[in-house]
Amino acid sequence: MIGSVRKIATVGIGAATVQVVTVALTPIITRLYTPDAFGGYALYWSVAAFFISVSALRYETAIVLARSDREAVNAVGACLLASVFNATLCLTLAPLIAQKFLPSNMLEETRRLIFFLPILVLITALNQIIVSWLTRKEEFRKFAISDVLTRLIVYVSQIMLALGGINSASGLIGGIVIGYSMAGIILTVCIFQNQDVSVFKNVHTREILQCLVKYKNLSLYLTPYTIVQTLRERAAYFMIGGYGRSSEVGYYSLSSRALALPVSLVAGAIRPIFFQKAAGSNLKDLEDRVNLAIRFMGLCVVPCWVVLLLHHTTLFGLVFGKSWESAGVYAAILSVPAIPFLLGSWLDRSFDILSRQRLHFVIESIFTLVALTGLTIGIFIFKSVLIAVIIQSGVATVYYACYLLVIYRIAGFGVVSLGISTAYWLVAFVAAVVFGSVISVFITGMSGALVFGALVLLSVGAYALLTISKLKNEPAVSSQHD
């Protein structure tokens, strides 16, 4: 048990370090690159995501599932073969996709860069293979280091390219290529130095083909699921880029990235702990702990959310630079669905624990269809990027709220307790709005935003410390399955 907790903590520290690097370096990058550059980068990455998200056609999962190291190394061969096929497909289709979906003012630059996509697919596949191999060997420390190293090299490369005069979308994309390439090479060398390389002598064409057949369901089912997710996430960039300005794509991109930071940090830290506990016990036994965690997160995040709603323009200008003040409006809109997503995203493994993957796929597909319909209505009927984003956020808010409700129902949790938690969050929201309004009467502008934000953080911190202290003093809840 202690060993498992140590492994979870190692991965968690690595994820937290990645977030620290991101928070520290993103404000530098946004002052070196314009919203137009971010817009071009986001659209390029939207095309790339369809190929990169399935760079090895999901065969990298077979490396972990393999029963022996001999089968695992042949699964590595299957991954490499699948990635070469994907890269070839990318070389053929990517230019057509770019021509169809990218706006004309970005075609000149992206047409030159689109042919780097096959290389990026191969590099990403290599990194996925490395991560899967480290996971198989339980080298979680190296797993965490690889994540931090990749992100650090990417950001430093983007900064150096901008300082060297390449401060367009090419600099942002080039940083990705350099970062993934260098991190992949370094980690590959480390693996070969510390592993018994004789195992790699067991690679045979026949056994690679056997792996492709044995694990074909990874490609047949996980690949379409990943593509559906990618379509939902990236469709907004294509539609906004096709109708709006490239700067609007940049605003949307940065807002999405900024809001994803706290969500990924919290979900990344709690998800493995919840999954480990739920996998070893009856999920119903964790109801009280889940309710406490959701209630705690809500009461902490709602006051911070009010700060963003009331001072979004000031905050974005202060953190990312004056040219990014307009992105605050997009952040305020997108923050509405981010709240229920934050509260429920770490419970997504409940579908796997309860063997309800089909239900998970169905609701994800329905949401994707409805979200794309909403974007289309906003862009082509109302002819407004902001209205399209508002409709998308409204749909996402309903979806994530229903998502949390579905998890409660299939897990057998009491829905009434979720309603009680919602009441607590509403009280916290009203109190924060009143508190912020009173402060704004006496202190206006940036000073008011900073004072309000500081007081909110102090109150949230005090509440967190009191809750943690209470948890430590309470006896642990026992379960017959523990």
C-alpha cells in the first residue's frame, strides 16, 4: 500500500511540476508572441491533433498490457509500424484538411509547415512508446521526469525562437518539434543505458504481426473514440478561424489553456487516488468521501471563479500582457462549463470500474454532436464568434452537469447529497459576488481586483486548512473491501 501511494505521489509531483513550469513560462511566451501567432498555432495544432492523438493507432497501450517482455518489445514494433502508416496517411491527407479548414490568410505559413506533421507524428509515437515502456517497468520517477523535461524544452525552445526573430506561429510549432524530439532522444538513450538491451533482440516480424492482430481492438475502438473527442475539442478552432479573425482564435486558445491548468492539476492529482481506492473496494463505499471532495472543491473554486467573472479583462492584461485583455471575455464565458467539469472530471474512471464504457462513449458522442450543432448555429446563423462560444459553453455546462449526475446514478450515490452540495456552492457564489461588489465601491480598477483576489485566496486557504485539519482528526472510514 505504501509503495502504491509513493508511486501516485511521484506522478502527482511530476504533474504539479509541469503546471508550475507552465504557469511560470506562459506569461513570458504571451509577451513574445501575438494573438495572431497563437491563432495560427492553434489552427495548425487542430489539424495535427487528428493524427497526433492516435499517432501509434493506440497500440502503445499494448506495451503495458503485454504478458511478457518479449511480447512487449514486439508491441513496440507494432507501434512503430502503426506510426509509419499514420505518418504516411498524414502526409497525404493533412494538406487537404489544411486547404479545406484553415482560413486563407494562414495558408501561406501553414502550407510550409504542414509537411512537418508526419515527423511530428513519428516523434509523438516515440514519446508514447517511451511513456508506456516506463509505465510497464514501473519507472514512475522517469515517467514524471519525462513529462517535465518535454514541457520545459518545448517552452524554452519557443522562447529562444521568438528571441531569434521567429515570433510567428512557426516559432510556437517549432518549439513543439524541438521539445518532443530532444526529450524523446534523451529518454531513449536513458532506457537503453539502464535496461537489458538483449530483450530487444526478440523482435520478429511474425510476432509484430501477431501483436497487431491480438490487440486490434485498441485500434478499432479506442482510435475512433479518441478521434471523436478530438473533433469535439478542435472543431471550435476551425469554425472560429474560418469565420473570425486569427486573433480571435488566439484569444479562444489561450483562454482554454488557462482554464485547463487548474482542471488538469486537480483531476491529475485526485484521479489516480480515487481510481486506486475504487478499484479495491465497492464504489458505493466511497460515497461520503466523494461528496466531501466535491463539496470541498466547489467551496474553494467558486469564490476564485467570481474573481475571474468580475475582473477578467484586468486579470488577463496583468498576467499575459495588455494585448491579451480581450481574451478575458472568452475566459469568463468558458469558465462557466469549466466549473462542473472540474468537479466531475476526476470521477470518469467510474465508467471503467462499473464496466459502463459503452454508456460513456454514447454520451460523449451525443455531446459532440450537440456541441458542433451549437457552434454551427452561432457561426452561420447569428454570424458571431462570441455567440457561438456562448452557445458552446451553455451546451457544455448542461453536459458536464448531466455527466456528474449520471456518475452518481450508476454508482448508486444519493442524488440528494449532490443537490445539497449545489446549495452550498450557490451560497458561496452569492457571498463572493456581494463581497466583491462592496470592495469595488471603495477600490476600483486593478487595485480592486488585486485586493479582492488576495482576500478570496486567503479565505479559501483558511477554509482548506480547516477542512484538512478536520479530516486528519477524524477516524478513517473502514470498508470490508479495503
